[in-house]
Amino acid sequence: MKRYAIKLEYIGKNYAGSQLQAGEGKRAPKTIQSELENALSTLIGDANNPKNNPTGIQNSKKRIKTVFSGRTDKGVNSKGQIIHFETDKTLVASKFIYSLNQILPSDISVSAEFGLKEVPTDFHAQKSAKKRHYQYVFWNKNNRTAFDGNLLLVKTDLDIQRMQKSLEYLLDSHDFSSFKSSGSETLNKTCFIYKVGCKKLDDMVVIDIVGNRFLYNMVRAIVGTLLLIEQNDLAPETMKMILEAKDRAKAGKTVNPYGLTLMKVEY
């Protein structure tokens, strides 16, 4: 079997997250992974190989299973999701990517720039990842327009330099329990944050966070806490106090997912 890696780009608003979910047939929620595996199975699933199709039913296809670099929630986008899968076929990159993109829905695509890479069998899209870069964007202006999409609109005047100082308290290794969704069952709450950034481009605020791993809803809770600090004119040191409290009730609300994008995964 050959193991291949691809980079997947998608707009998440029409999907119940990236990960396969329980259910069968039409009852199963539509996810990024289900759409990708359907497309891969259509393209390279082999119904004629008896090993792949012991039933002998000619219309069946071998299910191609995928492994994602990380889970993204409902509504979250990606420009850099890495996936690996296995097949016994030798794939030609240009033909494969073109054909797969023809099958996939219009809001999901495989990056032609990244290409199709044959990787060692010990490469694991999730476990081999070292860094993940997320970006959250929202509008900061008084009035909405018809072209704002689903992005969060914040009307309060924001101090970008103060927000940057607040974010810098998150650098290094910490227990991020204060920014973990109450629905998460993850036992390990420690994450290492390598880089943070906050800038304003015209009416849009852009927040970048690079870490080794992220807890469920962590980035969205951090953004909500930034807004809590700014909208109540609290000192940037408040972020440090909330972090050290290890108490989700101390932090800000979880903001909507539509401005969040997985930008890059590093190995």
C-alpha cells in the first residue's frame, strides 16, 4: 500500500465539522471528511479487485479512509488541512488533483500548489504534526453591510496594541482549561503557544495563533476573552489572571466559528 498526503481547503459553514460523525446514509451529518472520502472512493475505489470487493457486486467501491491533521468544528474553514490516505494504486498528481476537484463540492478543494505527495508509511497527518496555525478574523465597524458574510461584527472601538499585549500572556506552555469548551473530554489541557499576533486591516481585525495543539473551541474562547477585556476596558494583565484561574467561567464567551480558519500545519 502507498500512503499519500494532500492539503485540503474548505469553507465550513455548510458542514457539521471536519470529522466523520455517527449515522448511516442520509441520516449521517454531512462533514468534510465524509465528502472527501466519498470523492476518493468514487475516484480510486476499486470494485473489480476481488480483494477489495469480496461480495462481487460490481457497483460497490472500496471505501478510502482518511486521517486529518486535526479536527475543525462546525463552521470553521481551512486553507491548510493536511490529510493522509492509503491506496494500492500509483497516482499521477496532476490528473488525480484535477479529477478529485471535479468530484468534490464547490466549497471543498485540494490544493494544486501543495500537490499530491507520497509519504513514508510512518507519516501520520495528525500525530506527526508539530505546529498548527489558526487565524480568526472579524469586522470592527459601526454598521454592517450586505457583503459582510457570516463574520462577527464588533462595534466597540478596539485598541489593537492592548489586544496584542493581552495575547502575549498566552505564549509558552500553559494549562488552557480557562479556554476549553465545557463539552470537551480532553484530559491533557496543556498547550504550547509559539506565536500570537493581532492587527487591523481597514475594518477587519486579524488574530493569529500558532501552537502545538489546541483544545476544543480554544481559539474562539481566546478571541471572546480578548473582546471581554477590551469592551470592559480591563488591563491586558487580565488575560494572565484568567489563564491562571483554569476556570472557563472566568473567560469570555465562545465567538462564532465563521471567522476561524486553519491556515497551516507544520511537520
